[in-house]
Amino acid sequence: MKSDLDKHIERQLKDKEFRIYFDKAEAKRILAQEIALLRKAQHISQAQLAKEINTTQQVISRLESPRDKRMPSLELLDRVARALNRKLIISLHS
């Protein structure tokens, strides 16, 4: 059974503009979570990762925060991916 919140979101997703913002926030949340999980799995601190990619710990903290609304650049994501021994892959889904 769906909660009232689920029903409300389902109704709102029919609005094109709401859908765009919702999808963007969801993508940011997933990205933040994945980066944090990969970093922690490799036992690397935010400060260590920041040093590896020539940025600050605050940038990594914001990158890992789903509350931060800024979308990271592809260049930053590529540097993070390489530092975590991963490959950045971008795809478009329907």
C-alpha cells in the first residue's frame, strides 16, 4: 500500500517541470551515495581523495552530500572516478 507521500509524489511527477527537478535531485542523490560508498570501501578519507584529485575536502563533502543542489562537472567526476579506480560512463535512458 502506498503512503500519502508516495501518492503525492506520483501525482506531482505528472507535471513536466516537477519531473525534471525530481529526476535531477534523484540523480544527484544516487551519485553522492555511490561516491561516498566507493571512497569508504577503499578506506580513503575525504581529505585523502581531495588531495589525490587536487581539490579540497569541502568539495568532496559537498559532492557526497545529497542535500547540495549543485551538479558536479564531468571533469570533476572523471577525476574522482580515476582516483577511485573507476571509469566514468555517461548514458541516456528513456
